[in-house]
Amino acid sequence: MAVVGHRHARHIMAFQGGAPPAPSQHAILTAAVAVPYFQVVPPQDVQPDRPIGYGAFGVVWSVTDPRDGKRVALKKMPSVFQNLVSSKRVFRELRMLCHFKHDNVLSALDILQPPHIDFFHEVYVLTELMQSDLHKIIVSPQPLTSDHVKVFLYQILRGLKYLHSARVLHRDIKPGNLLVNSNCVLKICDFGLARIEEPDENIHMTQEVVTQYYRAPELLMGAKHYSYSVDVWSVGCIFAELLGRRILFQAQSPIQQLDLITDLLGTPSDSAMRTSCEGARAHIKRMAHKQPSLAALYTLSNQATHEAVHLLCRMLVFDPLEYLMFISGKKRIKATDALAHPYLDEGRLRYHACMCKCCYSTNSGRRYTSDFEPTCSQPFSYGFEDSLTSCHRVKEKLHKFILEQQKNNEVPLCLNPNSISFKTFASSQVAQPAELPPSPHAWE
Ligand SMILES: [Zn+2]
């Protein structure tokens, strides 16, 4: 547990019962109480803090944790309580980050403790630092072997199976939200759009989700209700992008997005469009009938083997719905079933041979875990949102939640207002609306 202290040093001092030590000149993070000298990193070893990314809901910096000298990611979520929707979204994301415990899903290492509630406007969360993401890797000139593709896809599905078992739909799976470290370990991040699965089909869900290129056809066609399979569609698009090193369906608008999908999959049947809105159905019917051209997937790269294309075709299925389950091959595959596909056997082997934390090596060989793809022991509950009826209420609950996360055995951290980078960090902004994905097409 750590302390936010840049504006309100008096609150920290009151909380800690003493003045914080003089902060170092460089680092944004500093210990709020004196730490044992052996935990202090020599200044010459400290890399400069620097921004590494930003999105709609926050700014991320690479910083040093002064308690152990490790580089970590510090995410700033500014102006949290401006409106009810965004404040609830931040609260939900923070709870998810604290709930998830899985090697292929990003989780919170620490949350800076908030100041007095009257001064509580921002949230700062520490997570593991990952050097890159799949988008940067795909557009880079570095070669991607078939082993890379398999081990990345294995980890994406392994993380997704865990999220879905927690009853969480991510709703924005895209290469930029798949963080990768130098050992090729991959973690799903950014739960700003995630929500719990909604079993009641009569409850309308927002379509303002998923970056357009990775948006499932049911979302493009205005379905009011959707489920886990929207994430699997996105993974299918990313799988093809890993093979071909280019975006599979790179359209300029949601309508063209749908057209590109039907170019590949053919005109959907009436039953595959039953959740679509009238306008979207009429659009499909106005177009000339298209035959599927799935054989084109073999031309993505020479790594597009029969097994790869077979699995890809099980993910890129127009119809997401479960009721066709008795007609094999007609519905989109689930993350759990995709993991059982033979294409991923080598990825699983490689991951657990040297990359995972669940297996370990002994003198007599590798000891493997009994569960290669664990599920979440406790579903994520969003019952806490029922009482969040105003910004002030969210503020109170979020303040309390952060205080409850305090770990007794950890020295709290605070922001260092005297550090060289602090000014830039404090003024870093979130993405502008123009940089965000386009809204879905208004069919009616
Ligand atoms: Zn393992």
C-alpha cells in the first residue's frame, strides 16, 4: 500500500505520524516512511522515469519502486469523479486489477493511498512493467516464428479462459492491450471496458466497445445482447494478424468492416443474423450473395498450416450463439475449447517448459503443474455497483476500498513533487475523443 502525497503532505504526515524523508531528485515514487538502507537503490542505478503509454482512462509511466529498485508501471487515472459513468468505470477497473491473480492477466501490485477524501481526485495504481505489446511487435521488423505465434496465442487464450471463468467480458481485446515482456510472457491489460457477463438476454448492453478492427459481427450488426464470444472473435483477428503481420479486417468504417468480414466468411444465414437489428439485416440482404473464401487464410503466411487455419476458422465464425452447439463447427469456439486444439500443443509445452510460474525445474527434471490453464476461483462480482448512485458515493466507496487494500508488510510510497519528471507526470493528459475508436454505426 502506498500514499499519494504530492499536494497534501500534511495528510501524509498526519497519517504516518512523522515527516517523510527528503525525496531524491529523480524518482517520481518515494517511500513515505524511512526504509531500511539496504532497500534503498543507489541513485546511479535508477533509470529515469518516463511515460510509456496512455489511453482513454489513464496515463502510464515506467518508474522505479524505491523499496526494491524494480521497475514498475505507474498508472495515473486523473479526474476520476467528473461524472458517474467514468468514476464507476475506474472503480470497476481497479477492483478487477485487485481481483485477478493469473500470469497472463495484468493485476495491481499496489495502489497509492488516497489523501483525505476532500482532496481525492486521482487514482494511482502500480502494476508489473512490461516492455512492449503485441501491436508494437507485429509492426516491428523483428521476425515472428511459428513458435512465437503459438506461444503468444496460447497465452492470450489462457488469460482469456481465466477472465471468462471469472464471468468477465474484456470487450476490448486488441494487440495494444496484450502486453509482452522481454521473455515473451504476455498479459492481457486494460479493463476499462470490461464488464460482467449478462445472462439475461433481455438486458441491453452497450455497443460502444471493442476497437473497430477487432469488433465481432454481432456488435457491428447492432446486437443488443452479446457474450464471451466477442472476445474470441477479437483473438481470431489477432491470430490472423500474427500470421500475416497485417490487420485482417482493416476497414475505414463499421459498414466497411462488416463488408470485409462477409467477403471472407460469405453472406450470413438468417439464423446467424437473428440478434442483428433490422437495419443491419436489410443491409446484408441488399448486397449480392457472397460465397465464403476461407481458403484465402492460407495465403496469410507460410505459417498458415492446416492446423492453424482450422483453429482460425473456429474463431472467425459469424454466429456466436450457443444454441447451434449440436451442429459441430457452426458456432464460434470458446476459449477453453480453443486451448484444447492441437495447434496449441507446442505453445503449451514451450510456455510450461521455461516461461511459466506454475511449474519448476528440479535436479530430476521439470515438475509440471496439475492444471495448465487454471480458472478463477471466485467469479468477479459487480454487486458493489448497485449502491453507486452518485459521483460522491463512488468517491466514498473507492476511498474506502483503496484503504482496505493496504498491505501491512509493505512500506507505503508517495509521489515526489520535487522529482525532475514530476511536472510532466502531473500534467500528462488522457487521450482526446478523436483518438478513441469510432462509435458503432447507427443502423436505426
Ligand atoms: Zn507451468
